Amino acid sequence: MKLLTFKHQGEGRLGWLLEDQQTVLAVDPNDSNMPQSIMDIIKRGPYAREQLTSARKSLENLKLDDLQLLEPIVPSAIFCVGVNYTDHAKEMGRKLTEHPTLFWRLARNHVPHGEPLWAPTLSQTLDWEAELAVIIGKGGRYIAAEHAREHIFGYSIYNEGSVREYQKHTVQYGLGKAFHASAAFGPWIVTADEFGDPYEHQIESWVSGEKMQDASISLMLHRIEDTIEYISSATELKPGDIISTGTPSGNGAGRNPQRFLQDGDTVKITISGIGTLSNPVEAEPTDLNAVACSC
């Protein structure tokens, strides 16, 4: 099942993308008995998905192209795995590590499918990173690797954009991962049962029509199950948390000459079994008044 969150006639709604990849079955926002968000489905468990399938004939039919997609969920935590493919570690001059290299992102700094990434004013080194996103369905501590798949609700795509110059300012490179509108998440979540074995899928990226990345997810160094075990040994994983599992080689910083994102580019990331996350790139607005205040 492909589940998405979208805005239609000014209202945020829950949808189910059908096999034709064009038809979205939309949940009535006034039906209090039905789940109203993907987070509702995650928290309610299998019963919520049974509600959708049982109500299939009565759900509203919409066309995907007519909808403004939003982030599928707003997670409380985004755990990111660095240098998790051998070739990427080599191109970045990094040593392989015994344990996953982890850092954190802020949900407020990614954008949904179709919305622009911002090439920042302060640096010309915004890079793309195509990654498989794992969405936690059942939380917990001390999750053993052999049981980790039981805790996965589904999978999506994450463009874990990095401002490389800021990563190098100090040994703590977190700020380079926290620029506003530097990453993207979506376009929807594919449930684990439909996605199947993640290591049988392929991940690719294009920048303005030029293929940049192409790798099998099976080449991942620290497997998803081991990463779940490692993270949960320190902190509780919660429903809706995202684990972005690292990017293969082909980033802008690893190319010769280097290639970074600029105003006018378009980044597309495709993962087989999920679809394509696409975002234009625009220059960050220089007028501070153009940035809406949320106070």
C-alpha cells in the first residue's frame, strides 16, 4: 500500500495511491471513524489499513497530478547514517567504521515532493544524497536485529542534502546537515509488506537530467536491522521516526570536478518499488521578509 498526505482545496488529507500510479483514494476528513493521517495508521496498527481496504469503494477518487503533496509524516526524530556505502566512503575520503556513523536532522529543514530546495546564500556547496528512508511502526528499546523488521512500518525516499563547506568547519558536521530546505522527503510511504526485501531494490539519482547515482541497496555496509538494534540500544525508537540509511557514491563533492546544486537545477531520486522524489532548486531568498515567521 502506498500512503500519502496531500493538500486539496486548502485542506490536508490522507490518501492511498492505487496500482495505476495516478488514482488516489482520499479519506473523508469529516469521518471520525476513519484514520485521518499516516501517523494515525501507524499508531492504530493493522486495523486501520483494514478500514481503508474495506472502504475502498466509498472513498473519493482524485487524480495524483491535481494534488499538492505534503511530507508523508512529520517525525519526532530523523536518524541519519553516514558513509554507509563503501564507494561513497572512498569518494569522501572516509574510513569504514565498525558501528554506524549517526547524526540527526530536523524535520523542519526538509521539504515535500515538488517543493524547492534552497541553494543557500552563504555557501555554493549544497550536495544531493539519495537515500532509502525507513519509517518505524512499532517503537522500542533494545530491539534485536533479528526482530527489527517487525518494527518497520514502511519505506520512503530521503534526499539528505548537505552543505559540504559547513560540514568541514568543525569535527561536528551537524550544521551542514541543518540548512533550511536543504533536504526532501517523500513522495509517499510504501508499507513494508508491499516493498518486500529492501536489499532487492535499486536507488538512483539525476540532477537536471544527468544520472549521478545508481546502486543496489544490498551494497549498504550497516544493514537496516543492525542500525535499528544499534540506535535502540541507546534511545527509544518511536512510531513515525525516520532512519535515513545513507547514500551511495555519485555525490557532487566526490566528483572531479565537483558539482553542486544551483538555482535552476532539478533533483530526482528513484527507488524501485517506491517511485520518484523530485524537487527543483532555487536560490535562497535574499529578502529576510520572504521567510515566513512561525511565531
